[in-house]
Amino acid sequence: MTPAEPVPRRLATQPLPVWCGLGIGRWVRLLARRPPLSWRRSGRLALVGAASFLNSMLGAIEWAIHSQSLRRVELAAPPIFIIGHWRSGTTLLHELLSRDPQFTAPTQYECAFPGHFLLTESWLPRLTQRLVPETRPMDNMAAGWDRPGEDEVALLLLTLHSPYLRVAFPNAPDWLSRFNNLERGLSPREFENWRNAFQRFLKKITVRRNRPILLKSPSHTGRLRILRKLFPGARFLHVVRNPYEVYSSTLHLHRVLFRDNAFTIEPPRDLEEFVLATYLDLYQAYHLQKALVPDGDRYEIRFENLTADPVGELQRIYSHFGFSGSDQIAGRLASELTPHRDYRRNEYRLTDDERRIVAERWDVAFRRYGYDSRDVP
């Protein structure tokens, strides 16, 4: 996936809309719902429409070439899921663990174009690398087609059954809210399509790299029951972070995602309440289901511990799960830790009212994870 030769300085300052990975069938089904659209997003709509034709054509060719191998392949091991609320540090942990060659992770390209990456990942990333920003728009972490990606993006593009669909239509929650809980929200047929798409995506990763797969998706935090049924023996790494920082950073995340991906121009209504309620719903689902996962298959860490002592925290993870190579972590991550050591996180300042509301609404999280609501970062 990494280009064989240096590529020119990138032109992009914003990423391609996530919808550029849709196939034509799902694009038409999405428009058939007559969602709210804005003529001021006509360029974005035209780009996605054109890309969807190309994606479907490439996907058909890929299936003709690789269908037999996909039917035969089995996962090397149950996946390892990195979970936690958005902006809790799941991306950092994903990046660090994926440097271990005994594991693999879907790349950002594979998640962005899940329908045809087996066919195109040897050449299309090189042609489009200049269109990818050097850092993610919501923070300062490095971006690129070959960096670890989030599998929820692939599931969104393959099925449209994802809470991420709200990014396109931030003010159409009525028909999107059912995707917040897939067990209750999807029909049996829809759930079967979601399950099949997920398994096929992971098989495609396995065809390319036959190793245990590291997956990172905050949406999976409330899906432990589903994921253990689909992948018996799956293991879970749960990252938590100071709720004040999570709140501020999540608000910023949503605003950036809406700006870069929405098909309307209206700002999201009641965004603060949406973030507050979603956090509580996600963790209620997690704590109701985590007893289904044996202690040996689950490990919880704090973001602050990971950033203060990444090597030590990874060694504790390896010891807990019985992974080999714990003694090689420091040497393997030396080049990876240097940019993270120099990394500067976005800074936010909460008003007194915001601090009070977060402390009251998320009081259970402060107490459960050992954070002091009187200590504002």
C-alpha cells in the first residue's frame, strides 16, 4: 500500500467526502429516501454520483476475480476490537498496536473503498495520494491511505446501516435514530446484510494479509453481544478518557464531519444535547453487555496512562492477552512514538455552564472511571 517512491506534496486541505466510496445501488437507495439536500452542495452530490458508478464497476470486476478465494478464506483469528467513545484515544491505541507485524489493520484506503480495494489498492492510492490531507481535519494526527482506518466507515458504505449516516443529514434524526442500536433498529433482513457485509470485509482483509485483525470503532462499544456472537473469542480493548475532554473534542469532531460530508448547509440542531445523550446511551449499552465477555478477553485502559507510558501500557496489554513479543515493543515503536511525543492536541475551554452540565449529566462516568469532576483539564 505504501507508494514505492515519494509522492508530491499533497494538494488537499480537506478530505474527500466519505460518500465517495459508495456503490451506485446504495447511492440511489439513499437518494430514494428523499433526504434533505441543498443545492449549495451540488458539487459534492455530483462528485459522489460519479464516483458511485466507478465504484460499482470496479467492485463487479473485483468480485469476478476474487469471489472464489473469498468463499474459501477463513479469518486467521477472532478480531481484536478497540472500543471507547469518540475522542477517547482509540485511534492512538490502534496506531501503536498496528505497528506489530503479528497483527494487521484495515487501512484508511480499504475502509474508504471497501467494495474494490483488492482490485485497486496497488495503484489507485498512488494516483489519489495528493488528494488526501497530511493530517486529519478534526485533529493533528497523521492521515494517509496506508494509515489504520475505522471499519465503521466501511460498514457505512457497504450497508448504509450505521449511525454515521447522520453525518450526511445532521438534522434528520427521526429516520436515522434506529441505527444507533442495530439489534433493535434493523429488520432481520437488514441485520443479515450488515453481518454478511462485515464478515466479507474482514475476509477481504484476510485474503490480503492473513493475520489477526485489529479493528477500531467507537460504534462497536455498545455492540458486545452482537460481536461476540459473530466472532466467538473476540477480544476487546476499552479506552476511557477524562469526560470534559471527550465532550469538547466530540463537539469539534461532529462540526468538522458535518462541514466536510453533509449534503445540507444547515448547522446541526441541539448538537450539545446529542453528544450528551449519545455518551450515556453508548456506555449504558457497554456496561449492560460487558459481563458477556470473560475478563480474560477484555481489558480497560485510561488514555492518560497510554500517553504517559505507551510502552508500559502496551506491555500490560500483551501480558493480559498473552500476546508474544512484549519485549520488542520499545524498539518497534521508537519511530512511532517520536511523532506522538511531539504531537499537540487541540485545546478547548469549557464555560462554567458547560462544565456544570457535563459534570451533572456524566456524573456516573466521572465516578465509574475515577475522574474528579472538580478537576477541569
